[in-house]
Amino acid sequence: MTTRVAARPCKGAQGRVCRRIPWLALVAACYVAAQLALAAPHLGLGWDETVYLSQVDPRNPAAYFSAPRSRGISFLAAPVLAVTGSTPVLRTVLALLSAAALYAAYRVWRPLLGPARTALAALLFAGLWATMLYGPQAMPNLWVALSAVAAVGWFLRAHRPGASRGVLLGLGGAVAAATLFRFSDGVWLAAPLLAACGIVPAWRRPALALAIAGGLAVGGAQWIAEAYVRWGGIGARLHASSATEGGMGLHWAGGDAWRSLNGPLLCRPCTVPLTHPELTLWWLALPVLALTACVVALCAGRAAETVLPASCAAALSVPYLVLIGYSAPRFLLPVYALLALPVATLAGRTVRAVRPVPARAAVAGVLAALLVVHLTVQYTVLQERHADARATTDRYRAVADDLRRLGLHPPCLVTGSHSQPIGYYAGCASADVSGNNRNTTEAALLRRAATEPTAALAKTRSGPPGYAQAWTAHRLRGTGYTAYLP
């Protein structure tokens, strides 16, 4: 493999105009505008967000933090929560930060791909409905995705003539960020990069491997320390993580990922039927396009900037396609962010390969039309998923309001169905005696209920939990929940 700079997508006077237009900055600006206009308004906090935010929110008790989680997104949101508990302010800050991170991550690639292809790759990723929906949310997957893009770019730039120590620092910092946001994803990102250091003779540099390993160690230090403090070691935490995920092992989840591509936001268990298969064509074509890009790059002798991001994307897809038995659209955001690079490169090479100029313009027009259709599809799905997410968070807020009317005020305790997000909205602690978030026993729960206001939540049709059979039922109309108070 070589790391030669890809051919410029435009030459002459047209090329000078192309380089003068800040395409990547325009993509980032459009991304933040789309978030603030389409994704952020009126969107409350989801279940996972309340868990991450409660760890650093001085206004609420910390919810149970399960073994698979990492605290990077909590650290990112902490400065905002130290100043205000306003969800719109948090959404706005995260939208601005995610757009800045999009620009910074793909900016690393501009010397490798050129300005136009880099901006196209950023647009392909930013235009996905999941990228827009999760940009202003306190969730880790998008931040892992952008960290991975930056890490692979810095890795390739480290081999260019005259590369400075800052490139190695960028590589280590990007790997550290990905690991801090999600420990397991950081490991899956570092693995192919370290393998490349051993496989490619030109990349066998100790400094490069040390930068990757150092970033992995720095980013994973907090997760490892917490493993020993709370679970008794790394192995015990990994075992607890596997149990929380439903048993890590060989589970083909590709069908789940396909069926849930356009929703629901969490498909567990993933028994939903496939709807609107025509809206999933881009997903089915993505691996074909990426593989084609790799073949073309190998034939052209410029494989590094195409094959490496595709290899890292394949590695990052492993835990979500073959190791867990459920899916969520956000899981594969790092894969999409990396594969956008070879797809953009393939598009640029396709246009440049066409002769004469009128035919090239026609091909470019067809590709642009396909891009417009793709973005329109993503906008349509975004509207539906945003409505679903808003309905869910509105229901959490309504239940919390009803609990306050029933007399629950901090310090208080919420247990039962969806106790974590509802407890956060109510300003109460949360606890569960069963399920993935089990953090107490019935005996301990009853002792606590005797000393502070407590509510056990259950879906109205399911009846009370066993420990709350004698508690008073209060049906929360319009929410589907019943609250049981001792």
C-alpha cells in the first residue's frame, strides 16, 4: 500500500474556484442548521441520555450505570449541566459541538482526498437521518464515529513526508476519544490499525503503534479502573456486560440491522417486519460500493486511503452484526462515517474517468440527482423517527408530572417499568429488582420505601410488581402506566 495523495477532483480555473469554496465548512454549517431546525426542537431526553446525564447532573441522583456503558458522553455534557439543566440549551450546545467535530474529523482527510471528495464524504455521513437525530443528543455512537474518522486519517498522514509529532498526537488523541466514549468500540478501532502496523512493511514504525496503544490506554483507563472498583476486574465487567447485552456470542444481527434501519430506535427483541424496503436500498448497496472502491483503488495503486477506512469499518461492525442479538440504527454510525470516505472517492474517480467533458457532466448530474433522492429519503425517515422519539419522551415527562401530583418530591424513589428516565424527570432516584438494570433487592427496596416517598411503575395491563401487591394503585391516564404507592 502507498499513501500518495489522491488526484485533485478539479483542475485549472475551475479547480481554483473549487479550492476557494470552503465546501467542508459549508457541509458542517448545513449539518448544524439541520439539527437545530429538524432534530433538536422539542425533543426531550431519552432513556439512555438520562442515564448518562444523571452521572454528572447536580440536580438529580445518579441512575444505575450498567457494565457496558462508558462515561465519555457524560464528561462531554458535564460543563453544560454544571451551568444549566435546560434541555434546549444542552441540545444547542451538542449540535454546535457535533458540527465542529464533523468538520475537524473530516478536515484531517483533506490532504489525502482533496477538498471536494472530503466534503462529499462528510455530506454523505451528515445527511443520514441517524446522524442528524443523534447530533444534538447525549449519546456516544456519533462521537465514536467522528473519532474513528479522525484516527484513520491521522494514521495515514503519519506516513507522509514531513509528518510532525502533532500527527502522532492526533492519532493517539482520536483513539483515546473513541475509547473514552465507548470502550469496546475503541478496542475494535485500534485492532485493525495495530494489525496494519504489522502487516504493511512501510508502516512498521514503533512510534505509530505506541501512539495507538497509548491512546487506547489513556481512553480506557477510566473504564478499566471502574471495572476493578465496581465489578472486581476487567473479566468480571466483561462478563456483566455480556449478560446485560443478552449474552455476547455468535448472533447474526444483520437481518435485525436491516429491518430496523429506518426504525424503531431500539429493536430489542427485533421482531419488527421490514417496511418500505425501497428506503433501505442505499444500505444494501453500501458494502458493494465500498468493495468496488477498494478494488478500483488497488488497481490504481492508491489503496491506503480507501482500504484502511473500509477495514476499520468492517472491524467496528463486528460486535453489532455478529455478536449481539438485537440492533439499533445508531450502532453502525461509526461504520457509515468511515465508509463514506471510500464511497466519495469512488464517486470522484468515476466522474474523472468519463470522457469527453459533456459526458462527464452528465454522469456528475446523475450522481448529484441520486444524492438528492438519498437525502430526501433520509429527511422523510428523520421526521418519523423524531416524532417517535418526541412521543416517548413526552410520555416520560407526563408520568413524572403525575407522580409529583401524587406527592413524590425529592428525595424520592421510582422503581419498575422505565424507572430510570421517569425518575430523572421527576428528580427521584431509580432502582430495579430485575432486568438489565437490576441494582437492588426486594428487601432493600421495601426498607427504602418505608423511609422515603416511593412509586412502583407498571404498564396498566400488566398489574403491580410482586412486592407492590398491597400498595395503592393510581392509574396515570393517557400514559399507559399505573403507579403503585405504599
